[in-house]
Amino acid sequence: MTSFMGRIADYPVNKLFLERWSPRAFTGEAIPHDTLLTIFEAARWAPSSYNSQPWRLIYGLAGTPAFDKIFELLVPANQGWAKNAAALVVIASKTTMSPRGTEMPSYSHSFDAGAAWQNIGLQATALGWHAHGMVGFDIPRATAELGVPEGYRVEAAVAIGKQGDKSILPEPYQAMEAPNARNPVSSFAFEGSFPPA
């Protein structure tokens, strides 16, 4: 049985899937640029429809104007903990693709960008870092201020950092600072058809 910090898998999976979680307490330790690029390299190898690779990553390292620009887009509740992240990233996806040279709408651009985000989260964990995805930020401002062009959709923001002690978090978040559980496979996997309501 695979387990990690109270998480127990019902079926045998790689322990990395249980070890990946989204802490808010970060130490403020700087991430080496090459380490961040290694995390992004994992995103590069995510699957996508027609190999369209629609994800785009806009990032800033702590202590830089790029970090500050992304940080200012976060809602105050997320700013309260993300200030100690080593890097902030905004993920966007291209809403069209060009299989065989013909541009057409991409039905799965968000789905594909989600696969890239998953690879980011897993690679960060494998390297001893953590990634915390969020939608608590000003998406219209992000689109404008980060120069996201027409034909792209801003999907999410991500904070990356080394896990710190939960005591550094604002009070409401301290009690939540632990890996959470998941619904069982039987709640989302159905043979043959969707179950009746």
C-alpha cells in the first residue's frame, strides 16, 4: 500500500503522486535558475493534442521586478503566503492549433496546459521543491499587464518554493497546512456510462 503523511492510495501508484501537494508555507530560499528551468523542462514533455504544446509560462524569480509584477496580481489572501515563494508563474494557453499547417480552434488547450502544470508540480516535488497552483488573482489584469496576446487564455498562477514551517503562515492557513485526502476512484471512474443522478 502506498502512503505518505496520512495519504493512503487504494491502488499501488508511484509515491511521487502522494508526495506532491500544495503547501503555502515557503522558506523564501532562492531557487537556482537552472532548477526552475528543469521544472519547466518537465512541462515541455507534457502530452497535448496534435503535439500543439499550447502552454506558455510567464515567470518571475523572487527579488526581481518580474516577481513583483505577478505578485501584485494575486488576491490579498494569496499575497499573504506567496510573498515567500522563490518564483511565481502565470500559465496561459493558446486557444488555436495548426495541425498539418491549418490553424483551427483547439478544444483541449486548457486540458493540455493542465497536463503541463501537473508535470511542473511533480518535477518540483521530485527536486525537493513544491508548487502551489491558484486562480486567486486578477486574470484580466494579468492578461493586460503580462502582455498576453489575443488568442491565449490565462489559466492559473503558480507559486514555487521550498516548504517552510507552518508557523510562518497567517493564522487561518496554519490548520490547513497538510496534504489533503482525495475522493476514491469509484467516485469518478465509471464503466460504460455516466451513472444516473
